[in-house]
Amino acid sequence: MSDFTRPDEVASAPGELAYLAPFIAALSQHPPLLHRLLETRSHPGNGRYTFIFFDPNSNPVRVDIDDRVPVDARYEPKYTRVPQRSWYPLLLEKAYAKFVGGYAKLEQCTPHETLRDLTGRPVLHIPFDERLADAANIGDFRSVVFWRGIIKNLSAGDVITCITNDDVPDGLHPLCSYALLSVIETVPESSDPADIVVKLHNCYYDEPRYEGPLSSGDARWTDNLKRVCRYSSDEEALFLPLPVFLRNFSSMQRCHINCGDRLTAPGEWSGVSCGGNPKFTSFRNNPIFLVENKSSRAATILAELRHHSPTYTDLDGVNHYHQTGLALLKAINSKMPVSPLITCVTHRFLQKGMMLDAREVCTQMEIPPNTTCYLVPYTLTRENCGKFHLSVYPGITKVSLTPLRGGFLHRNPVELDVDLPINVPDGCRVAFVVDVPCDVHLLLRQSRVCSSETGKSDAIGEEDVMMVSYNENGARLASTGIANNCVEQALVFRVPQEGRYSVGLLRVGVSKLPLYRCRLLMYTPRNATAAFVPISSDAKPSRLTKPRRFSHAASKVPGSCGGAEGVGSSKHKGQCGGLPPVHGAPRISSKKK
């Protein structure tokens, strides 16, 4: 291999057989990326060539091969062709085929997995679909500002490939990858997307051939435009105006070459932590990680989840993975103690993430300044088990990654069944005592769930409820805010000293039932003991303000929710505790009694 590599050193055999050619072309713009793949620097004679690829955790994996490559009936290389008679692309293709399990397995590879195998760096999937792009937090891919960012990414050394749609109106090869060589602003400072030209390497010599704007021989090629784009008829490149590019391509894969060091923590969805997506109240049972930005500026990070193993492998040998996403949340009240009780009244989504059924799921996130956020990996449905590693690439920002383990709370909470009367102005109060200053985590769960149209959510209850906590003197400590109809809502606050406290529960009648059953759960740290107690006869009155009703648009808020007011039968079920397991927690029946 020479010190200088070029994209035109590779091409595809007819029939789009060269899966790896676009990726070799993309890496060839940065020769060191190709050089480090080849450990054997000189001809080994009768020996073997050693190549280095990377496993999902970026550990090097050595692959030994000989110099024999498959050829067709005309003794031409069967897959990747080498117009410049370079030898290394054929050997690299053979070594990578061995790495993934054979040439036939190359058809089952995905672009982002291949880029990661070749570089050991995280790969961001950039979809050209408004809804998916919004979930992925990539910005407006139709804007000039976005593509100016891509120009900076390429200048920083990132490697980018693009994949076409299955329906390509301008003569490109469908469902094929192309190496992105450059993005050109043909008119400086213009805000018109049509003035952006995307330059791609073309490794496909057979039909179909590109016949859209700026194709070879097109009259729109002026001398000035050729100069700006550095057009050469000898170069195997395509120049597509941005609107044309977007109607032919479905996505890009951006490999962050200079991503810097990473912070990594292991995680697992097991029987007690398979919480599912944010439409389930059990979402809070997923593994939770704290990401703290210690600087006074917002920090842009990459978050990457790597599955340990596929969910299953089908009869064709294709690996399948859970549909997985990464959600980023922050506490609504910045002074609220850290808590695993994630509900709609305690936390809000900064980013819900795009779900992918891929080996690695990577997303770009922004952490507000001086803020601790909750990073929650989740799967599409509950009861999807599996192990993974979660990494954060902070770049030069001061960001930390810490697993939030529920072990700092008692495992078994103190529980109380509460019957809430309708429209009682003063609400109902429940008293409790704690023996040391600590954080108290209250969770109110409604007993009745409104069935969703799809039947794929249990987050909405039948009543609007709220909670307010007080000290022994009747002074207000914390509140869930306006009454809402979420099945679960939490109230987390600090009690400054041991003693007696109370929580007011208020119900705004919707169902008109005289009494409405809810369950109140109380968690405290392991070094504290707490219990529900009867209201003292000399307790200071604490009148609840008349609540505003939260619109039933709350039903559109994904995630865990809930709230209430009123008192019923008391059932002490153990010490203050931590988050109950998904299947060990009391189940909420959606059937009306």
C-alpha cells in the first residue's frame, strides 16, 4: 500500500457486488485509517497477511489471510475491482469477509456496523426523514446551516457514507452506499439549498447511470461552476445539487474519527429492569445513568449503546437486535434530589431518541450547563432482556457518567391504600414519620388505567389528582403542581430533620365515583426508617389550594405519571424502599370493578 490512497483505486464489479468498495473509498481520503488496518507492512513471501479490525468495544481483532482472491470466469476479481491495479483493496476485502463470516455475509452487513468495524469509532445514523431526524436531534437536514456543519465534520476528519433509496428517480443504484467526498457551497453566504452541491465517489461503472442535474455533459456545468466544484471529467465522482441528493438518498452514516476518549458503564435489561418505551409506567425501571455537565456552557456529547449479543440469529444467519433507543431527561425542579422515580411531574424529556434495531445505537445529545441529566436506554417493548455497554463521548467538555443504582433506597417501600373522595376542598392528609433527615420519595399510583387506542400504553388514569407535602407545622415543602390524569406521579423532597410529616392528596372528580382507590408508596434511603401513622389530633391545619385541572392532553405525554388526594385503609408492607421490580410491583388492573 502506498503512502497516498485515493477513492478511484476501487470500483465495483457489475451487479453491485462490491459491498466494501464505497467504504474503502471513504477511508482512502485519510490514508492513516487504511494503513492501520494492514499490520503486514511488507510482502510476506509464502506467509500470510495480517489485518486488524475492531470489535464493538473497539478492541483490535487480527485476521490472517493468504493472497488468493475469488475471480470470475474472465479471471477478473469477482467483487471489488481495482482500476489502478492496487493490491490492498482485494486483500482488505478478503480479510473483512473472513472477519464477518464469509463473502456471502457481506450482503448482511449494515453501513454503520461496517464503518465501526473498520475504524473502532462511533457511527451516527442520520436519517433524511423529518420525524426520525427530529428524534435523532440532528437538526434540519434540508437547511444550508446543517450542510455547513457537515463541511466542518469532513474537515475535522470524519468519514461519511450515504445510502440510496429503493426508488431512485435519477439513475443511481438503489439501496447502495456511496462515499461522501465533499460538500460544496457554490454561492458563498447563500441560504438557498439548491446552491449546495454534494460530491460523491461513484464506484458503480455499470447501469443505471446518473442522469440528473450536473451529470456528465449536462449544460448546467458552466466554467465557473466547474472551477468552484473542481470538476474533472477523469474523476469518478458525482455532483448532486442538494435537493436532488435528498430525493435519492435515505440516510447518511457519519463516523466520528476524532471523537476523543469515552466514559463507559455496563448495563443490563433483566427481569426487573425491562421497562420498555416511555409509553409504559415501567419505563422508570430501565437502567438509569446520570450524565452531569459541570461546565457553565451546554455540552454536546455522543451517547452510544453497544449490545453484547444479538437477540437471535435467523435461518439465513442474520443477527437481530432489540429495537433500542436512548432517552435524555432532566428534573423539572433543579433542586429536586436525584431519584429513580421518573414520572411526568418530576422529569421532562430533553430528547426521546430514535429507535434502531442495530448492533450499536448512537445519538447526539446536548446537556444543559451545570445540570445533571438522566440517560435512559430502553427497548420498544417490555420484557426484552439483554446486556449492553453504554458510552458517552464528551469531547473536551467536563461531563461525567454514573449509573444510578436503586440500591441506595430500601427495596421494599412502605405502602398505603388510599380511597380518595371527590372534590373535597381541603383534600385528605396522610401522616408519616422518619427517624433521620433524608430524602423522601413518594409515588402515587392510580388503580384504574384508561385503555389507549392502540393498547400499547398504561400511562393514563381515570382521575385528575395531585400531591402536596407538609412539615409538622403545616408549612408546605413540595408539590406535584396542577392536578393531572397520569397513572403515576412522584413527589421527591428533603426532610431536614427527624419527626412527623404529612402529604395532602386531592382528587378532581372525573368519573364521579364517591371514592377512588390509589396506592401511595414511600421510599427512603437505607439508613432511614419511615412509617405511615395516624393524623395527630393536634395537627396544624393545612388547606390545599383549589387545584387547576391539567388538560387531558396529558394523555399525549409519554412516560410515567400520577397523583391524588384522600385517605383509606392503611397497609404497612415493610421498610421504606427502592424502586419495585417491574413484575414484583403491584399490578394495576384496567378492569372496572
